[in-house]
Amino acid sequence: MDRVAELPEWDLSPLFSGLDTPDFQAAWDDLQHGIRALETLMHRHEVGQRPARSSDKTAFQEIIAALNGIYEAQTPIGAYLYALTSTNATLEAAQVKLSEYEGLLLQLERLRPRLTVWLAALEPERVEAGEYKILIEEAKVEAQHMMSEAEEILAAELSLSGGAAWAKLHGNLTSLITASVNGEELPMSSVRLLAMNPDRAVRKAAYTAELAAWEANEVALAAALNGWKGERSTLNRKRGWADDLEPTLQQNRITRQVLSAMQAAITESLPTWRRYFRAKAKALSQERLEWWDLFAPIGFAGGRRWGWEEGRRFIVEHLSAFSRADADLAERAYAERWIDAKPRKGKVGGAYCMPIGKGQSRILTNYEESFSGVSTMAHELGHAYHNLCLATKPALLRREPMTLAETASIMNETIVTEAALRAVPEAEQVTILEGNLQDAAQLVVDIHSRFLFERSVFEKRKERELSPSEFKELMLAAQQATYGDALASYHPYMWAAKGHYYGIDFYNYPYTFGLLFGLALFKKYQREGADFVAQYDDMLASVGTYPAQELADRFGFNLEDPSFWAGGLEVLAERIARFEKLVE
């Protein structure tokens, strides 16, 4: 039986029965009405028409309620359209509706400049802001980095045919690209999964075919990257940000000192990671790893298969030892078909989880029958559990920064991995341990290379567009700076393969933050046991309400101290040492 055919596709019917159906149209009409009502409300309270009064309590409370209603209404619509387009890039009706949806949200975006300036003039205590205090505090910073209202509105309108269009081009194009591997034409998501194949010749053939496919499309992909980064860099300068990194620090609710402390610890750890790459090369009987060996399975039977059902049982069983609520959520996700796991043409690569409203989620993955596939599922189920915890908060306070968005997913992943290392024979432990280190290396070493690459792109893009060959040169330089001489080859087209560069900026360092912060929480859980879980759930529910350091203070963590980050890296260094012994 075809194992891929057994993998589930998600059920979207609880959202809507179709694009041209009364339920979808009713939701669409409600969202339109909500945006118009907000505009009327702002006009009635003279927002932007007079100086804001610091005691404008009634206006604040009514506008906050209206915004909550809008975000509640848009969540299922946006999720439904993204779910359709990310699993079938050729679905023209969904692409058209997604474009209309972006136009609808543009009406809301036009109100944002006026609203931000008004919020910035308020005092939280006088308007009794309560948990919404953070919105006022952040508005005060954002208002200092705004162009005129007319310019901000124009930028929002042009983004649909500018940066957002370039990001959409990347997503649509890469989901349709195929490559021929050993005579078989495969979608790129399947080609990239072959990096985990136990046969080295297959991995190399997939790597070679992948690079050829990226090269064939490099002109369009370079145009997309130039388009997005060029627009962002121009707007960042016009808004008076110190550099292109600064607005992302604001969005991620951390300071530059926090990022510097984390990256100092990462740089210090790179020699340890090169030891891991050399140990893996030895396990594969290679002098040095080639790029196509980075994801190679090693150990037990060349990598035991973990079927879909076996992975489900293992995840639910071991999450229940940590949190019954977490395990119950996982069981529900499997039972109610929240998950789309089958790789196929037209479907985007990778994995993600998105909220659809009322504490529910939908998870996309391209499942591969290894423990890495199980670990990825546990990770995405952690995001779903986080969405459930956030459902106790109003919509405006569910908008978590990326730095804290990985907390529950790293916790789930760590719990399941530690359970697997205890449960399997020693011969299989090396496979699981290596898979865990493989993933961690992506979040520490490769993510840092992506950060260095993106920083270099922004520096050069201020002056002019970059050619595909220049993007490749910058990518190779960044990989050489992090992987060092532990690798014999690199991936010059990682800028094309990773959608994280398009549509959002510096979508890299928050993953490392999430990993190391999550490991610190896991160590605390090991010390405190069941007493930790209630505090953990409360923190997950609060990530949209407080800056990162304020939440970290609850656990006694100082994020501006490099030694805090070194603590999480020490956990990984211990695993590397254990792996080296197993390889010996």
C-alpha cells in the first residue's frame, strides 16, 4: 500500500463549506461591516480630527471592542484562504479571493496610522487600559517611526502590488517548481524530503536536481527578493528606524541587548557544533559532511520508519505525562482532521500551524516516516496547544511576537524527544539523538547563517538590486562563517528555498530564541514537576500581553545575560558529547 496515500488531508468544512457559499459570504459581510463600523466609531470620537485627550476612556474601550470583533471575524476567513492556497497553488478561485481579502484588509490598514497616533497620546491609567496597556506603550514607539498619514496609507496601498506581490510570487512559484530525480519528476517539497533518504546516492541526486531547479528559476526568485527587501529598506529609512533590524526587535518585543547576548552565546558555541558535524561525518564514513549529508539518517537500520499511526500514539502518550490538556488537544487534532500531512504538487513545503478561531488550529506538514517527522508533528501540535491557551484572551492580546511563539512547540518537541531517548534501544538512540541535534543545528547554526545573510542583503540592497550570483555569494559566505570547515559543500540557493526571507523580515533569530528559551523552561519543569504546568499555561496565555523580558522575569531569567543563553546551549552540548560517544 502507498504510504503517502495513507496520510491525512485536513478537514476545512468546520470553517466554511466553500468559497461561493452563504456561510462564507455571511462571514465576509460581517468583516466588511466591522471595518466600516470601526471607521464610523473613530469619526464619532473624532480620532485624528482633534488632539487626543489622555482621559478619553469611553472612546478607547469602544474602539478596542471593535478591533477585537474585527480580528475575531478575519481569523477564520484568512485561515481558510491560506489553507486552500498553500495546499493547491493552482486553485484560481482561492487565489482571486485571497487577493480580494487583502484588499479588504487594506481598508483596515488605512485607519492604522490615525489610530496609532491617537493611541500614543493616551495614558494607560487614565483610560483604564488594564491588559491592553501594551498596545498604548507600543503605539508610543511606533508613532515616533511613522511617515505622514497620507504616506502611510499610500505605502499600504502600494504594498499589494509591491512587496506583498513579490512575496506571493515566491510562494506560488516555489510550490509549482518540480525537479527530476533519477528520472522521476517530483514537487520541490518531495525533493527536499529526499535529503533524509538513507541512500547517499539518492540524497546527492536530489541535491543536484534541487540546485538545477533553483538555477532555472533564479531570475524570478531574485527579483522577488530584491522587490521585498528593497521596499522594506526604503520604508524603514523613511520611518526613521536606525537600521532594518530595529523594527523587528520592536515587533518581537525584545531589546537589541537581548539579541546581542543570544548571538554572542551562539558564536561561542559554533566550535562545539562543528564537533557534531565531524562526528556525523565519521558515522557516515565520510571525512567531512557534504551539504546533502546534513539530514542523512544514521544508526539503527539506517533510520527506522515511524509510521503515521505509531507517531500519533507516541506523541499523545508522552504529552499526557506532561500535561493532560496538551495531550487532549493533540488527540483532538488527529481525530478531527486538523492536519494535512500528504506531500503533493501545488502544496507548499515545510510545516506550519495556524489558528482558525475558538482555540482551534490547522496544521500543515509534509510527513516523512522518520522520528524527525514525529518530532515535527509534536512541534506543530505545541503551536496548536498555544493557540488553545491564547483563546482565553481577547483577539488583540493573542498576537504573540515570534520570539515567544515557539515556546510551546519547543516544549512539546523536547518532551517527545526525551521520551524517545528513554524508550528505544541504544542502537536506535543514536538515530533519535542525531535527529534532534540535526534539528537543533538548523535552529542555531543555520538560522545564524540566515541572519548574517539577511543582514548583508539589507546593507547592499540600500544601494541597488542584487544579481542571483551575488545572492549566492552572500549565502555561501554566511554558511562558511557558521558551519566553517566542518562541511565540504554548501547550499548557494538557500535564499530561494526558504520562504522566510519573503513577506517578513529577519524571520530567523526568533526561532533560536524560541529553542533556547524553551529549553530553559524544560529544565525548570524537570526541577519543579507538575507544579510548573499551571504557571506555564498562564505564561502561554500571556505572550500577547507583556514584553519578553517581563514574562521571563516570572521564571527568574535575565535575557540580556549571555550566560542565560549559554545554559540552553549547554543542554545541546551535552547531547553532542553523548552523540560523539555513541558514534565511537
